[in-house]
Amino acid sequence: MNLEEQLRRTLTDERRALPGWDDPVHRVRTGMVRRRRRRILSVAAAVVSTLLAAPAAILVPVAVADPAWRIEDTIPWLHRGEPTPQPSAVACTAADLGPAASALVLGRADGAEHYQVTVRNGSAQACLLIDRPEPGSQESGAAQAVPTRPEADPEAGSDDTGAVPSVLLIPGAAASAELAASTECPDAAHPTVYRDLVLTFSGERLPLPGLTLTTTCVITVSTWSADRG
């Protein structure tokens, strides 16, 4: 047997033949069965997980509303006149609000010149601004109080208890109040001029530069309110 015959026999030997391709229909059916089996297992796993979680959900305690809570507690105007809880902080001093306050001219309205005074807590501790600003003049060297009166509060009712309002100033926070000097008082030809103004806090003076009050009336002063900026 020559080389050509040996090669032909080797190539035609069925024992050395490559395996044939599977039937295409069989392969498609096998894939469908595999996918159907996976879908069934997924659904079964979800059902088992739900059944296992159900007892835990049933046993979770339900939070019961506080019996002391009332819907009236959420309506602020029902509690008008009640004393306002005061934060646990000491009154602000001039040292807390130093080195100076600032003033802004708001303009004329309702027969008065309006000004805004602002202070900022420059200390490391929170403090309370109580009631209203207490302006004074130290033009003559000694502190001279500027006559003031509270600004009328249109929301205050007849049952007002007179509770002293206060503003809690955290470090870096600011608060403002408004001063109004009327220009329609008697003897308007001879007004009083207040220069070198200061604000008094716990007996200490805080300079209020850049502001001069000229009036023959008592200065109207609002309460302090926290700045939102």
C-alpha cells in the first residue's frame, strides 16, 4: 500500500470523523425548555420570599399617635397670648455683638423716616436678643437715652399677656429691628438731633455709626427679628 492509499483510508475512516451538528429543531426546543425552567424557578423564589417576609411584617409594632397630641397644637393663632418658651441662653451683651451695629436708611413712609439697625453674634456662644433695641446718644460724652415707644403690633389681641419676645442668635447669625422718627410732631421747627448713637445691651454700649436721628417725637421701635439671609 502506497502513501496515497494510506492517506485516502485515513480520511475516510469513520472512527476519525468529526461529530456532526445537532438537529436545529432539537437545539431550539432545548433552549425553550431551559428558559421555561428558569422562569418557573424565579416565580417560585419570589413567592417563597414573600411568604417568609409576611410574618416579620405582621409582627412589626405599629407606632401609635401620642394621646396628648391635639390638632389644636398645630394652629398657632389658637395660642396667641400664651407665654413663648424661652431658649436656654443668656442675654446678648455688647461684647457678643461687637465691634459695632450697622444702620440702613429705609426711607420715608407714613409721615416718618424709617431706619433698620442690625446686630450680629460674633461670639462663640448663642445668646438672646430680648425685647427691642435701646438707642442712646453719647454726643456729650455721657450716655443719653433716646425716648422710644414700642411699635404697635396689629396682630396683638386684647388678651395679650405682655410676654417679652426674644430672638436666639447662634454664632454668626444676625437680627434686625426698625426705628421710625416721625416728621409730623408738634414743634417740628425745633427738632432734637441725636448723634453718636449707641445701642445698650445689659448696661453696655454698642456703637451704632453712620446714623443720626432728627425728630421732635418719641422714636418708635420694633421688636428684634432674626435675619433670614
